[in-house]
Amino acid sequence: MQGLVDRTQNSSIKKHLRAFPCVALLGARQVGKSTLAKQILESYSQSLYLDLEDPRDRAKLSEPLTFLEENHHRLICIDEIQLYPELFSVLRSFIDKYKRPGQLLLLGSASRDLIKQSSETLAGRISYIEINPFTLNEVDNFKRLWLQGGYPDSYKLDEQLSFDWRKNYIRTFLERDIPQLGFNIPSEVLRRFWTMLAHVNGSVLNQSRLASSLGVSSPTIKNYLDILEGTFVIRRLQPFHANTKKRLIKSPKFYIRDSGLTHALLGVESFNDLLGHPCLGSTFESCVISSLLDKFERYDPYFYRTAAGSELDLILQKGKKVIAIEIKASSTPTVTKGYHEAIDTICPQHHFVVADIQESYQISKEVRAYPLEEVLRFNFD
């Protein structure tokens, strides 16, 4: 099955290891970081892999600097680094002593903002690469990707087993992974919150309303959002601020990053269930956005919305280049007056619709609709 052996980041990681003393692969649990790292290690004649969830490997680092120096000639890979954040000050001393590229490969299931020590002590010595679930850049079955999500183990299973895998993943994430990061939040409370987000996926969130529904304060809701974003569960999409006199929405939109997890939270087991579910449009949108951001990773992503209702689902910007994209989970997509108003205001170099269609066609004189597969072959540079 395409994408299950050789991830697209493989060559990029090797390139960074040739340039930086330390490379960190960050991403959610079970996205394939360990598998990818072990593939990388096979290309090195001298390498070492440590899993900090394994007590035997953890014991090897009881005197961390001594152990690292003993193996300084190897590429040392340390998995689940978020479980040992105090190690970073030792890593800095080790890196500065030997001063060569490719000393360390770190794997973590939390963002650098949650692993605060890495950004504080390894500045200028470390390169971060985010490893995401599969997108359509790596696999060739969009229907399966949309329903089951991009976690490798979920994607490769049949519908029922995939659904069971994702339910177990959510349980383990809430009951084990979050407490391991030091957050004392009842798993059932965070599950309710995550499920609430699934119902409003792709929306501009009203934190006060969420706080009232969950019976907590607005700062607590912000803390929950920060935790879920820092563990790569949700994505925060900031508003695009055009130079205009129009009143613009200033709050971010939130997406659950993996459509398969959204479906599991909402009890959507099969594609037939999805076709009749209110979440269809929002999970199609989040799945498309994940693939687009993976493909056009050097562009900054935004959305555009005015108080009057003009809206564009995704804006990609790099320097002065602006690309405007509307996303429709429809085989007969149309655009509204608000779309044209937004285009007239932003004046992007490119604008189009991504829809659930098999081949591109002209919606109107000014607007063309494309299937996602075709857009992923575009080169805007």
C-alpha cells in the first residue's frame, strides 16, 4: 500500500541531519515517527536507538552525559523525549562538546512549546520537523483517508477494525498520554471537550459558550485547547488580515487535524454513516486542508471571513503571493456572492474551489473547481 513504507519526509530528515547536530521529529502518537527514525538509522553504520518508555533504555541514561559521551561516534536516537524534559540541558553540553552534524535524532509526541526546555536550551542547535498522519500526498485512496484518517495503523485496516483502533487510540491518549505530560485533567472531562470540538469542527469557537457547556472557566477552555494543539490533535487556523475597511473576524478557527478521529468521536463508523451525517462538510474540509498544508508547507495558512459573511476557507501566503481556496464537499459545487466579494478584496494571484469531484471543470467564467488530487500537482512557485 502506497505510503506505508517510505514517508515523504525521509530525504528531508537525512538532509537536516547532515546540517544540524540535533534533529527533532515531532508529531502525534502513532503517526510513524519511530518507524521512520529506524529507517533513517539503517542508513548509518553507527547508530543507537533508545525508547524512554522502556525501563531498560531509561536506565541507560541514569548518568546521561557519561552514556552519551561513550557513544559520541554514533547517531543517537532518543524516542519519547517529552518523558524526560530535564535531559535537554545535558544534550546541550554534549552537542557543544563534539560540534558535529548528525549527533542526535529526538522523537517527541508533544510540541516544542510543551517541551519548553528544548527551545530554551538547544536554540541554534536543533531543527524541528513535524511528522503528520498520512495525507493524499502519500496515499492514493481519498475516500479511505477521509473516513479512517491518516494514522498508518488506522488507514490500513478495514472499516470496522479501523474504527475500533481509533476508539482505543482516543482512550489511551486521554488516560495515559495526557497524564504522562503532567496534566492533571480527568479523562472524561477532556473526552467531553474533545467531542464538543468534533461537533463544531472548523468553526470559530466561542470559548465562553464552551466553558458554560462544560462547567469550567474560559481560561480553562483555553488551557484545554493549548494542550490539544500542543499534542497535535487540533489545528488553529488564524484569520487573514487584508488591508481593507471591512470588519474582519479576528478569532481563529479550530480543526481536529485527523478526520478519522473526528468520525470516531462522533460515532461515524462507515462511509454510509458519513454520507448522512452533519459532520460531512467539516471533515472533508479538514482532510483537504491537511493535504494542502502538507503539500504547500512553506506557505503560511489562514482563513478569511468578514462580519458580513464573505468567506474563504483557506488562504495560503508566501511573501506577496496569495492563493485563495474554497472547499466544497459536493459533486456539484457552487460559490456565493461572498466568495466573489472576498476575491475582489484580497486580489489573490490564484483562486479556485476544491471539491469532491473526479475531474476539474469551470463553475463560472472566473471560477474553476478541481479535485484535490489535481491541486496537489500544482506548483505555484
